[in-house]
Amino acid sequence: MSRSPQSSRVSPLLGVLALCLTLFFVIAFVSQSLQARRLTAWRDSLAAEIESMERERDDLLLERERRQSPEYADEVLREAGYAPKDAVRVVAVPITATPASPGATESAASAPAAEPAGEPIPGTQWFDNPNWYAWRRLVLGE
């Protein structure tokens, strides 16, 4: 069996062509692997950055909540010298009327109304001024 001259030239050419294709696919595979590794690293860094931003957002929300409190306003006023260090803050709490039971309203309606006194009670002249009336309205909700 003899080989033809043409087949002897085709074999090395096919070998070189197969080697070139194999080399091309290996290089493409390696470059894709490197790109996948870079993208994974980039994804991890972005996830860490998002986590950091979420922590910063939570801290800022807590700080906003703290700064909107009356205690923070008192602290700032004391630090600025607008309020004395030993000042006591008074918070007005509104009083809402609760509905009474039906039996209580009937007994209150049948009781005679108290007559207003014509003369002031002795010893109460200290409380007969607009400031005390304002405090009474504030506390009693009148």
C-alpha cells in the first residue's frame, strides 16, 4: 500500500488545523473563565457595598428619629445655653372624655345641679388669676 503524495500533504495540514482549533478553544475557555471570576468578584464587592449602604441608611434613620424627639431639642437648647441645666420639661397630655355607662347618666340627670357660689371661698384668691385658669384648662382639659 502506498500512500499518494496528496494524502501525505493533507495529514500534516489537518493536524496543524486541529491544533490551531484546539488552541483557539482553550484560549476562549480560559478567557471566559477569567471573565466569570472577575464578574463574581465584582458581584461580591457590590453586595458588600449594598450591605454597607443599608447599614448607613439604618443609622441615618435612627439619627433622624433621635433628632426629632423632644429630648434632643432639650439637649440642644441646654448645650446652646438657651435652657438652664436643671430645667424640667413639662409635656401637656390631652385628656379625652370616656363615655359613661347608661346608668351613670341617668343618675347624674336626676341629681340636682350644684348652685354656683356667689362669694369666693376664703383662701383661694391666690388661684384667681389667668395663669391658674390656663393651667387648670391644660390639666383638666376644659
